[in-house]
Amino acid sequence: MSLPPVLGHVLVGFIVLNVVIGMVTYVTLLERKFAARMQSRIGPYYVGPHGLLQPIADALKLMLKEDIVPAAADRWVYNLAPLAFLVPCVLIFATIPFAPGLGVADLNIGVLFFLAVSSLEIVGLFMGGWGSNNKYALLSAMRAVNQIISYDLPFVFTALVPVVLAGSLRMSDIVAAQTGFFGWYVFYPVLGPLACLAFLVATLAAENRVPFDILEAESELVAGFRVEYSGMKFALIQLGEYAHMIGTSFLGALLFLGGWLGPGPAWLGPLWFLLKAMLVFLVVTWVRWSFVRIRVDHILAISWRLLLPASVVLLLATAFVVARGGSAG
């Protein structure tokens, strides 16, 4: 007996949500191990074999910590901020196909939905900074609004380059247009590598990763907009941050690296997709642990004076090439 369509979608969404949460939990371990190797350290090692149980220990620790609410905080805004931050970061996975027919919904406007929903994280972020009634948290939230809005524009324009080349906003269509190893859009002559590089830079800034981490600069803002949060509320914010980073890595793999396309049988598609997304994530992590923070005026200058004009030129050049018959789209 088949399930009703609504229950089927709910079940698939529930499975995807739990897989994402489990993935986020262990991606934090991957980053810590990767950073430790880069710095000639061991990293998390003692909890479980080779530290494999460290994320579970961290989750239990956060669940057992006391939930402290500042006396002067705006309680409604303060308490709702972690959920307002987490929900858009998880919702972006609703339109990501992990293989043909494997996903919650492969919308015909999938890329547009992803870009629109992912930008909503800024609402929860600012709620956390404002509701905490803490000058450090508020300053961090103001920095975040400034930076994320600045880099969202080049992020959108570079993400639209593969959309124009494929002639579709549906993510499965974009993957299908990248047949063959050198058919990936990262190898598209001139436009592909430049668009992929701009996408990675915009991702670093949009995810507040070093060298663009001015909103949580430890030297002056301690923990940024989340400084007044503890226990599970802090855990929800961290979960949302890493979920957004993983979702953006999946998007990069779909747009530029051929998604689930790879050698071998079709059932290996989800594995190829996961490996490509982890490659994007590790590149971003590599940059994070290799550079130092740059000044806020330099960060904004990179966006408005360099990255935004370059991404607009790339998009216009792509449209010109497609109009001249340079792509199947």
C-alpha cells in the first residue's frame, strides 16, 4: 500500500532533515581534524576511536548546559532568534536533488528558491544580536548585515552563470547539462573557472569564514552575535551555520562540478555528489585556516569595487556566449 502524497513528502523531508543534522555533526569533526593536520596537531582524538564520538560528547555537553537568558534581553526576540536562524539554513536542502529522483522536491525554480531562502538567515542573525541587548552582539549583527548583503549580490550573479549556460533554474537540468568530465562548468572556457572562483570567494564572505570573519572576531567581539547564548540555543545557531555552509557546498557541486555525475554505475551518484560537496567544503576550510582576518573596509571594497562588477561582467558575457550559440541552453 502506497503512502498518501503528503505523508510521503513529510517522510522524505524527515529523513533528509535527520541526515543533514547527522552530517553537520560530523562535518564539525572533519573540519577540526583537517585544521589540526594543517597545523601539525592531533585534533579531537580521545573520545571514541580516533575521536569519532567527539561530536556526540559535544552535543550532550550542550544539552546539559544551563540556559541563561540575560536580564535585560528582549526575551521574545532573544528566544526566537536561534530558530529564525536555523530554519532557513535547513530549508535550503528541500530543493537539493542528491540524485535523479532522490530529494524532497526538484523545483523548476530550484536555484532561485535556494538563493532566496538562504539569504533569510540574516534575519535570525540580527534578531540574536538585537535581542541580546549586548553591545558586542549588536555590533557583530550590524557587521554581519553589512557584509552578507554586500556579498549576496556577487554570490547570486555567479550562481546564475551555470543557470544561463544550462538554460534552466532546475538543479537536475543544470547537472544533466554537464555530461562528461570536461563538461563540468568549472571547465567551461574562461567563464567557468572565473565564475567558480568568484563563487568560492563570495561563499567565504557569505558564510563569515576567515578572512571575512569580522562579525565574530574573537579579539574584539568574543563570540559575535551569539555571545549571550548558551546550551541548546548556542547549539542551534552552530547547527544552522554549518548546515548553511554544507548546503552552499552542495550548491557549488551542483552548479560547477557536475553534481552526481561521475564514473561507474548510476547508484554511485549520491556518493560522487557527497565527495564533490566535501571537496568544496574543504577548499573553504583550507582558506579559513591559512589566512588572517582583513579589515572591514577592505572586505567591503573587495565586494563593491571588484567582485560585484566582475560577477556582473561574467553574467553578461555568459549571456552573450549563449545568445551566440555557445551552449546547449
